[in-house]
Amino acid sequence: MSIADCLSLYAIVAIWGLMFLNIFLSIGGFIYMIKVNKQERLNLDRKRMGGGKPSEYPMVSIMVPAHNESIVIRKTVLSLLDFDYPRDRYEIIVINDNSSDHSAEVLKEIQKNHPTRKLIVINTDNIMGGKGKSNALNIALSVAKGTVIAIYDADNTPAPDALRILVENLMEDDKLGAVIGKFRTRNRNASLLTRFVNIETLAYQCMNQAGRYFFFKLCTIPGTNYVIRRSIIDEMGGWDTKALSEDTEISFRLYRMGYYIKFMPLAVTWEQEPQKLKQWFKQRTRWAKGNLYVLIKNFKYAFDPKAGPMRLDVFYYALVYVLMLTSLICSDSIFVLGILGLCHVTLGGFSTLLWGMAVLLFVLNVLITLSVEKNEFNAESAILILLMLFTYSKMWVAVVVKAVYLSIQDAVFDKEVVWDKTERFEETQSQERKKKGKRV
């Protein structure tokens, strides 16, 4: 067997292994979605009869870190003010962190128009602020009065019931450290790229979260649309200012403390995704850098029995980054070298059959996971999924390679974490995804 055959066989085994993992998680996620929807109907019946609500809602501090977000911050804050949570039981803290745009003026106008609401704006300079999302959250924490902390990014428009659903679930169990919701693509129809992101979000970020929670009671805090107990944040000493993926990092610490995280897909927020490739690449590189930092920081716990269920998440992240990256590099290299006539795979038709079956299973698996959302299970999605396999997934390789290079560079030169925010866009009405979706 030649070197090309060995590399091809490795790529096939790795990709099929990841395929089975995704199918396994998708099955669990699908079952969990149905279970949640059934339970929600029972809860609605109880509430109509006067039950199912907490005797007293806790005080919540909603934190919104924002750096040069004047394009989107108005819509975000107004949606937060529109929560159906008791108005006297929550405050909104916007950290306008070293912004050079008109964010301060926009926020001041909103405060003026809502004088009776608890809307706090913290304007920082380049000395106190400008050091990334984690630092901004720590600043907000210093003035927060809530026993529950909620985090929303500056481009989010959550549903009116999102906060209430998250908090009600958090109050059900003292060992529950955080509850996370689902996020959807607000500008789904803006470009081909945002259509890809919409599918990725539903099929992997949401469905995989649901599957991991269903089978293992494990999920990872996203950067937005979640609530966490204030006491846990205080015990941790706040957010890690070196972590670009502060959400993943805090998830691992929370699990090591003996708490667990719940995924509640009925709490929905809509967010603006990058519409251009340059902005997408920059954002995903930052995410990959952050996840690599967390993986390296926590890999030692993968072999520590005292670390609890988070060990599975460490292996999960390692599998995704190591297996997917190496398998895609091997398969793409062999494909290109084969076209150039520089190598030849002798596995022949067997290899072609396995690749063809993998492509078919990939499309079917992703398409079925989209069936839980209204207007997503259709022929257009099937075509987009197939295109994603040969374009979008290939760009992921470049993202991770760039993230590894930058991580090494940062370690060598001891670079300080700074804001590296995603560029925002003005949205037209036709670009926005209709928010009345079907729940399953």
C-alpha cells in the first residue's frame, strides 16, 4: 500500500468517524427538540391554570459588551427593553467600550426616551477598556446588582420571552449553573455566505448542542443568549481576559466546579452574521484561536477523573479540530496531486464508493436536522448543503491553520488581547429573516 493509499484510508476513516458522531448527536438533538416542545405544551397548560411560575423572579443584570456598534445597538437595546420579564426585576448594562463611532449618542438617546427603565451605560476609554469582551464583562460585573447574569451580544434581537424562559429553567435546579438558548441568523437572505452560516448554525451549533445535552448533559455556553448564576462568576473571579472564546472557557470552569449547563432551544435570539467573506474569515479565525486556547488550557483535565463530564467535551473539541483538520488536508492534497498526476490511489472504486456515500449521508443528515425549522427543509437547502461541502468546509481548514499560526505568534510575542469585533452592516427589510418560526 502506497503512502497516498495510507493517507486516503486515514482520511476516509476519520471523516466517516466524524460523520457517525454527527449523526449520533443529530438523532439525540432531534429527540430532545421533540421532547422540549411536548414539555412546553404541558407547561403552557399549567400556566393557564395559574401554576408553573416561580414564586418570585430573581434580579437579572443583562450585560451587553459593545465596541463601535452604533449600526446595531439601537435595535438590540430596544429588544432587551421589550422582554416580558418583570420590569422591576432586571437591569440592562451596556459597556460602550472605547468606541470611536456614535454609539454613546445612540445609547444616550435611548436612555432619554426610557427614563423609568434601568438602563445603565458605561463609556470606557483606551486605558480602562478596549481590551476585549472578557474585560468589558468584568467591568459590567463590578456594577451589576443581579443574582443572575444574562449576556447578549450587541447585534442580537432576542424574542420577548427569551429571558423569562432562560431564568425559569435556571431556577429549577440548584446544580444548574447556566442555561443557554438558541440563536438564529437574522440576515439569512443577505448573501450566499449568510445562507451557509444559517445552515451551519442550525445543523451543528444548535443541533449538536441539543444532542450533547440529550445524551451526556453537556453543552457549551455560546457568546450570547444565556444566563448564569452571579455567585458562580464571583467564585471564578470573573472572565478570563486572555480568552478570546470566553464562553467556551467559562463553560469548562463551570463543569469543573460541579455544575451543569442546560440547552433550552425555546429561548431564541436573532443575530447578524458576516455578509462578506473577509469579515467571516476574521470572525471564525478569532473563534478558532479562542477554542485552541481553551483546549490547550484544559487538555490536562481530560485524564483527571475529578474533572467530571467536561472530559468528554475536551475530547470532543480535540476530535473536531485534530481529526477534521488532518482528514480534510489529506483528502484535498491527494485530490489535487492526483489531478496533477503526481500520485495515484490504488484503492480504486472502493474509495470512490465510500466518498460518494459520505457525501450523500452528509447532505441527508444536515437536511433532516433542518426539518425542525419552518421553511428550511427544501430542495434549495439540499443544494446549499452540497455546495457547502465543497466550499464552506474547505475554508474552515484555512481558518484553523491561520488560527494556529496566530496563536503561536501571540505566545512568542506575548500579545495583549484587544477588541477584534466583527464588522456590522445596515440591514434592509428584505434581508431580515422572518422571526415567526415553527417550533418542534
